[in-house]
Amino acid sequence: MALTNAEILRAILPNIGLPQNPDGSYRIGVEDVNSDEILVALVASGVDLAAMEALLILIEASNAGILLDTADIEIATEAINTALQAGGITQAQLAAMVTSLGFIRQVSVRTPTTGTGTAIATLAPGAAFHFDGLRLHLGSALAAAETLTVTLDAAAGGTYDIVLLSTDLGTPDIRDVVLECEGKVYDFAAGDQIVIALSANAGGDTWSCETVHTLI
């Protein structure tokens, strides 16, 4: 049977608003499913349990009526980011979990990439998001006229694709780029993607990039 994110979370923290049956199982919709069975399905799905645990820190605090301070949110955010960077959960999986746990929206997600090619990153959270910006560092100078572009690949179609940033990094020998995006103009739909690329990288120069986005 297909499991919702709420059902999966209840497998680990089964007292989230669920009545308990006499046999110890928990009532989920119209079916009774033992929480151990759900946990087995969760493990089989490949979702990183450490990342789920980080989310549960917030759930437990919320259920207890505890007002989380900045430090608490930072700790949970770091754990989620660590899982993302390790490939434990995908951005789409995180988006789905946040959809069912609305109170942890507005937590920034940082996604690092590094390489020597021209395709730097494609940000595709899988849910409506705000593009907070990016940080790019070049290990050495690019050749003249090698350009960094940040482009919206719109879910609505190519007619709506726009270039958010285009800058020649080679001619003035720019090694660091910090793009900070403020305002609702950087709010994007679930199917939108942000594509970050170099027009060329003839010298195979090493770069590192970190995108930042927030689910809305």
C-alpha cells in the first residue's frame, strides 16, 4: 500500500494524533496498519532515518507547544542539510515532507556542488519555493568572455524562461559571485527550475557553488 509522509512519520513517532487499537496498532484512515510495518516500508524506501529524526525534533517540540528558538532551528536545519548533501533524501522528498509539516517551512536549504565543467547546478525543489540566491567561487581565473548565467526554466513553458543573472567572469577576472535574491519576484512554482551554468570553461577551472532556497 502507498504510504503518505504523515503515515511514515507516525511509524517513528506513532502518537501524532492517532488513536491506538486494542492490538497495539494505530488507526490510519480506514485501515489498521502496524507501525512496525510502516517502518519497514520506510527503511526499504531508502529515506535517510537521520534526516527523518531531524524533522521529528521539530515535530515533537511543536506537539509539546515548545516555541523553538533560532538555535534549535539551526541544529535541525544542519542535520537536514547534512542528509541532503549525503544523498540521504532528495530535494523532492524533502519538499513532500515539508508539505505535510507546514510549520517547518521557511527553513533555508543549502545545496553545494563542485566541478570543472560548464553545468554548475540545477535547482529543482519539487515544490513552490523562493530562490534565496547562490555563492560561487572559482579556484582560478576563467578565460575572457566566459559567462555565468542563472536562468529560470519555467514549468509554464519556454515562453516564460528568463535570465536572472548574466555576468562575464573572465574579462575582469572575477573569482567570487554572491547573488542575494529578495522579494516575491523570486518566488517560483513547484515545477520551476533554476539552471546555473557557464557559457564555457576552456581551462577546466575548478568551481564550487552553493544554492540557497526556501520552500513556501
